[in-house]
Amino acid sequence: MSNYVVLSPATHKNTHVLTERGEAQGDSIQYSLIYPLEFRNIQSCYPIFFSKSGETGEFFPIALFGFENNENLFLDENGWSAAYIPMMVERQPFLIGYQGASEDDLKPIVSIDMDSPKISEDEGQALFDKDSQPTEFLKAMMTKLESLHHGHEHNKGFITALTAEDLLEPFTLEITLDNGSTNQLMGFYTINENKLQELDGSTLADFNSKGYLQPIYMAVASYARIRALIDKKNALTK
Amino acid sequence: MKNTINRIVIVGGGTAGWLSAGIIAAEHFMGEKSSSSNHNFHLVLIESPDIPTIGVGEGTWPSMRSTLKKIGISETDFIRECSASFKQGTEFHNWLYGKDDTYTHPFTVPHNFNETNLAPHWQQLREKVNFANAVNPQSALFEKQLAPKNIATPEYSFHVNYGYHLDAGKFANLLQQHCVETLGVEHISANMTAINSAENGDISSISTDTHGVIQGDLFIDCSGSKALLLGEHYGVPLVSKSQFLFNNCALATQIPYQNSEDPIQSATLSTAQTSGWIWDIGLPTRRGVGHIYSSDYTTEERARSELLKYIAETASQDAAADATIRKITFDPGHREKFWHKNCVAIGMSSGFIEPLEASALVLVELSAAMIAEQLPANRKIMDLVAKRFNEKFLYRWDRIVDFLKLHYVLTQRTDSQYWIDNCDPSSIPESLQELMDIWQYQPPWHRDNYHIDEMFPSASFQYILYGMDFKTQLDPRFKRTDRETADRAMGLFMENAKRTEQLVSSMPTNRELINKIYKYGFQKI
């Protein structure tokens, strides 16, 4: 379970964050929420699919790291071996929210998950210096959190556009490994390429102006990464 | 003589009229959205601005899901606009002994029903677990007011089968809007002043007070119990079924929830009274409650006081004191035929019977679907279609009467003449008596069906029979009771118990799910 508390120099003077990645740091995740703004980077490493929230039924895009629960095929003895790590993974163990009297007067509120395995008292990166000022590490993290917040709004519009045009479809991926065992990946959704090809000019122009068109094609291109993921799995089960 | 059937005129705009319009229009190219230009199919609905709709039929069957999907209404819109909730079956109270007895008729058929008949194997377990709970997880959801699906389940899909409870007035409005704006149905608000005949006795047109004369090739009578076309114009008589089903009056009211977050029931509650029964239907916004009874066995005053007592017990004394009660009377039965010449009746114009198994709306769906799918190509073929339609729906009415009567004949109540007379052999249709004689030795299953599209599957008969403690003496010569089959059945009972546990622990309450639908809506996939 998570235990988020508002970040403050007073409470978190001695708090450190471990930046190594691995099973012990809670990185054994099968997939992560991602944002359309990072699809270009994502598709160079991971397949992009869509999943449905059990809480709201709404769709969200994900990068796939494994074929089973808690399986992250990118973790090895060197940590997380990939050229790009999704923003939602990077932001751990922080969270950003906004508070204020009016829309124009919102201040970012950063919280930290004190139950995260990434938290340490003496190892890793400090959050505040001796003068209670944010360290370079925390400043860089704040920048990431802010772009995450913008990505969130953009993502909402992206998903609304996809569902309005019926561009998502459920699929089942059946994988046969070299050792003969089969894995079935269910409950994810992909871009319906037939529907995509049928989109008219004005919809395409609209998508393009809103920054939705490129991520759609990035998602389609990312399916090529499934092969690489299967190869990783085969290497493990040999 | 013009032969093709191009213009359909529906008279009456309640739920029956608009639902029929939607079903027929969705099956044919009409209006602006049509892809072919050389057709001239046209659907008109005439609705009197002065006659209020009666607003019965607040419960549907699961068939309503596919009907709505076909008409092209999103489930999210439907649930939001019609104050709809999920109906997963019926829960019967006091039907057996008159005190503290309960059984259920869930919409989902018994586990593995297509391959295995669990009813004979349950006979050995009857002291330990009731039939519905032994064979199906759905009834366990009723007790906790749980939903048949969750917010991530696509629209119209389910974990366990369901229909709806709905606000009939709002439903007619939504259907009207969709029919007119999307399906190209022409809506005329006018009073009918005359029915004009052709030489062959067909209805040629209808005169109205504000919209002149409206021509048509086929007229659908959705004018309610008055049956203005089929009954008044053609004089097709009503066939009474009151010798089998005694109820002919209803006292209906609406009860507010004490608290806006009060639980919404998963099933229609049906509680037997001295000379009838009380329905209790939970919508998100209110409860619809009513007492349906026989005026031959009790007085309105007594029926009213039983209803008020029920409201006081299940809501509050205040709710009982504030209740505005509306009385409806009816002659239980149906028209001698439903399609005569070029006129066909759908809804209360075709007949009405107590809503014990919510058969009113499903008959509208089935009638309109048959008209939509088998729309006569021309006038010559219409008489044949009409003949087949009449045969089919007379058969269906008989099955409804049989099935409803089954709920009464199994009672062990003798506390009033009403229940005693209900068990009198002279009040039992022969077709039902035959089935009951057979069921003494073998449980109902697929072979009991005569038709591929029976209204009530044999599963429904099982739920009523074994819910009401009917005893079936198994014939030991049958292999089906041998060890191997018994072991397989035991495995199925275990699977069902596991699935029940899993569903009960994972499904949201109806209230939670409805709130989420208001906020997020369902996804289409």
C-alpha cells in the first residue's frame, strides 16, 4: 500500500531516495501508465497498448514490460535495461497535485510515498540541502512532475478522441515460447487500424492539430517491440 | 391496386408505440441516414397530445439489452436518461407458506445448463442448500444489492445476466427522441377523429384533428387497453383468462428513498398477500410499489391497508401516510387475435395480465421484432404473415398463463379462499397440469420446449418448481443418476460455490455502479 505525505523540508530533511532500479525497489511491474507526449521514446523500447481502469472504466495507454503479473523483462542485474524509462516510473516515489484559491493561483503540491521501497534514511539522493533548499535531484524531479501533469490533461483529450472514433479494439495475444509453453495476454486494447484508415480528412487534420496523430502511429509502430519482448522471455526460460 | 407495404402508421405513443417504432425503424432504411435512395419506406407515429400514458412495465427481461443495442441507444444514455437500474430476476416472499419464506428466480440459467441438468442431482442436497443458490451465483448477489457487472465491463456485457428496472415515462421520451432524431420516424401530435376503411375492409387512413388524413399500408394499434383499432374498430374481442389468473386490480404508488444513497435492490421483490401480491421495484431515484389483487376475493380498502402496511414496514410510517395511490383495473387476458386485415395490436391493446414475470415489455419487443423482420412485402402476403403472427402469439400467451399460474398452484397457503381456489384443479390450465404430472417423475429440461424461441426456458420452470419445494421422484433406471454423472454434478456445484464467492466479493453495489455510470459512463468495448 502507498502512504503519500506532503513533501516539506522539515519532515523530509533526512529522507533519501534510492535511484537504483530492480525488484527490491518495487520495479517488478508488468506495465505502466504512459503519456502520448512520450510515445516516440516509448515505442523505441516497449509495445504500446491500452488498458481500462477498474475504478472508472476509462482507458489509459500503457507500455508493456512483461507477459504476466509482476513480470518486468527489462530488469536485470544492471537494473532497468532500456534506453528510455516511462515518466510514471521515473516519478516514483513522488506525486504532484495542485492547490489554490482559483484556477490562476494554483500551486504545485508534491507528495512522497513514505512506504515506497525507494525511501531510505541514509542512502541515495538527498531531497534537501543543509539550508533546507531543494537539491538538484529534487529540482529535476519537480520538472518531471510538472510535465507529467500537463501530459495528464493531454492524455484525457487523446483518449476521448480515440473512443469517439471507435479507434480502440480488444485483442488477445497468444505467444508460444521456444520451450513450447504458451502465454496468453488478455484485457488489453490496441489501435483498430482499419478504422484508422477510414478516418476522413477533417478528423485527421483535427487530430494532427491537437497532437494526437503522431502518438497513434507511434502506437501502431510499437507493435514491432512485441518480438523483442518475446525474445527476452525466451532467453529467461531457456 | 397498390401492393407494396411502404407506409407504417403507429397509433399511440406510450412505451409500446415508441419501442415498436424504434425496433421497426432500426431494421429498415429510413430518413436521412439511409444509404440507398430508391426506397420509400416510411414510419409515422400518431400520438394524442391529450391522453396520458399509463406507464406500466417498469421491469424488463434481459432481452431489452439486445433490443436497445439494435435500436442504437447507448447503455450509458439509457441508464442516465431513464432512471434505470439493473434487474437480475425476481425475489418471491411468502408465496409458499405465507410467512418467512423466500425463493428467487434469477435471470442466469443454472451452471453448465446446456450440457448438464443439475436439478436431479440437487434433489439429494435439498435440505442443505436452496436450488437457486446451488446452481447459480446470481441470487447471492440479491442479498447484498450487488450489481451484475462493474464499470470496466463494456456496455450491454455482463458477469451475470440482467435486464432493467426503468421509469416508463422517461423511457418513452428517450425512445421518441432517438426515433425522430436518428431513425427518421415521423412524429405527429394529433387526436384521431376517424378510421377510414378501404373496400376490402382494410384501414386505408386515419383522420386527425390537426394533421388531416394520414394514409398507411399497415396500422399498428398501440392505443392501450382501449384498443381503438383492433378492438373498437374491428371488434376483435378480448379472451378473458380470469378463470386461471384471478388478479384484476392494482394499487400503484411511488416511494422516495429515506436517504439518496440507500441501496437499490438487484431483483424485483414480490411479496404475497392475502389475496394478491405486492411488487417492489428499486430505481436509483425512487421505489415503485404496488399491490395487485383480485376484487373477487378482497376489497379495495383491505388491499390498500395491506399496501400501506408494507410501505410502513419497508420504508416508514411517514412514507405510508404520504403515498399517493393510483388504482388500475384490468380484465386479465388477450385479444382473440392480434393481427386482423392490415392492423396489428402491440402492447396493452393486445392484452394485459398481472406483471408477475414482467411479460408486458418483452411481448412488445417480440411483436415488433417479428413485424420488423417479417414485414410483408405486399398486401397479398400480409394475410399469411398475420396468420403466423397470430399462431405464434396465441401460443406465447398460453405459455405466459401457464408459467404465471405455476407460481400459484405450488403454494401451501390455505389462509384465504384466494389461495385455496388458486390450487383448485378447475383453475389450472390443462397444458400446465400435464407438465406438472410429468415433472413429478423428471425435472424440466430442454426437451420440454416445443419451440426454439420459447418465452420461458426450462430453467425458469426449474427455479419456480424447486424454489417452491416441488418434489420430483427420480426414476432409478436412468443412467443420469449413476455415480459418474453424480460426481460430475458435484464438481459443478463446487465450481458454482467458488464463482459465487468470487462474485460476491468483487461486484460493486448497484448504487456504487449507478453513481459511476452517471460520472464516467460505460465503454463500448
